[in-house]
Amino acid sequence: MNGRLRLILAAVVVLVVLLAAGIGLPANQRDTGDLEGATSAAAAGDRSAGATAASASRSRAREPGSSTRRAPADAEARAGRWSAALLRPEVLRTAPDGRRVARVGRRTGYGSRRVFAVAEFRPGWVGVRAMQRPNGKLAWLPADAVRLRPVRTTLVADLSDRELTVSVDGKIRHRAPVGIGRPGSETPLGRYGVTDRLRADGTSRVYGCCAIALTGRQTNPPPGWTGGTRLALHGTPSPDSVGREVSAGCLRMRDPDLRRLLLTVPLGATLTVRR
């Protein structure tokens, strides 16, 4: 009887060890993290390529926070392929371990989740595009203060063509005309992050239906301008002005085009303004 009991106990121990190791579980139930789920949610707006993007992200990321199976390549960051959602109040710095710039919380001034467009990686640090820094300058955060997410959508505003192009996974999905900065207050060239998606109350005489706030600032506002220097993609009550050099630096769009962007462009996406 004692011998049989010992055999039963040994079998139970082996079974417990196997279950703890995850043997027998389907592959998609092991080592899944918030990053994988967030990627699937972000892809919901475009089911045609969502499965491929989610599969690719699973091979790269595993845990909430910045931990990944491999450090994302700088080339991917510069191409606007990653965003960083802030997990806690944190200090932005001019460089890794550099001078303090500002302390920011998990929400923007407009109440959105604070999600940065990633531009560069260093060991233990993430370089992001932030409105607290001058155009073209990065802010730096500890890597454990953010959750990295792949970004499939990129935007390019061509000032010569006066056109905005939206691409998903490198393929153009939408084009729309834009109004640009007037002579003397040209729209600044560079790369900017999407920080907020805002809907107006319908009575705005400037911003139309809605706006997508960016990290950049207008460094040459028109004389007497009192509307602030924050750059944005925004609507207009004067659709005939779209396609012309009429704004104080922002990019104007027709309301139907902008409503489409509100549904498809994620926080932390990168907009490149070029000529």
C-alpha cells in the first residue's frame, strides 16, 4: 500500500511540474502581455492587415512596459514605427540622465492618455517627440516608465503638393488636400507626434469639426496672432481655403477628411512635414 501511495505522489509531483512549465498549453496562451492585446485593439480599424501586424508584434514584445524580446531598431523608431504610453508621472530630460525639462502626468492638458511618438532608443532610455521640447529636439524617458506599442500608421504632409498622405504598413490608404502656412508663417518642416484627437462643439470659427494636436510649435506666428503656437491638423468653416497658403502655420483640412483621421490615426503616430 505504501509503495502504491509513493507512486501516486510521484505522479502528482510530475504533473504539477509540467503544468508550471506551461507544457501542453497552446502557444497563443503563453507569455502574452498587454502589448499583444493593445496591438490587436489598435489594428481593429483595419482588419485586412490586422492579423499580420498582430503576429509580427507578438514576435517582438512580451510584457507591459518597455520590455521587448529585442530592442527595436533605431531605423524603425525614426520611421515612426513605435509609440510609448506613459505608465506613471515622470520627468522629461534633454538626454539620457540629462537636464530636467518638465514633469508630466499620464494625461495631457486636453485629457487624453499621454502617448509619445518614439524617435530613438538608448540602453534603458527612450527618446520621444514631446511638445515640451523645441521642434527637432527629443525628450528622454526611462524605458521602464513607458509601454511600447507598434504603430502601423504614418502621415506625411507635403507642402509643395499641399497634400496629406496616410499610410498603413507602408501602403498608402488615403490622400487629402491641406491648407498650409501663409508666407512669413510657413508650416515648420520636421517630424511631430500626435498627442490628442479633439472634437469641437460645432461652433468653432477656426477649427471646424475637430483637430489632431501635434507636438510641434509655430516659431513664426503672424504679427498680432493670439491663437497660440501649437501646431495641429484641424478643420475649417471655410473649406475653400483648403489647398491654399492661408493658415498661421497649422494644416487645414476639410471636415470629412479630418473625421476619417480621427477614427484611424492613433495617439503616438508620427507626422512628417516636408517640402
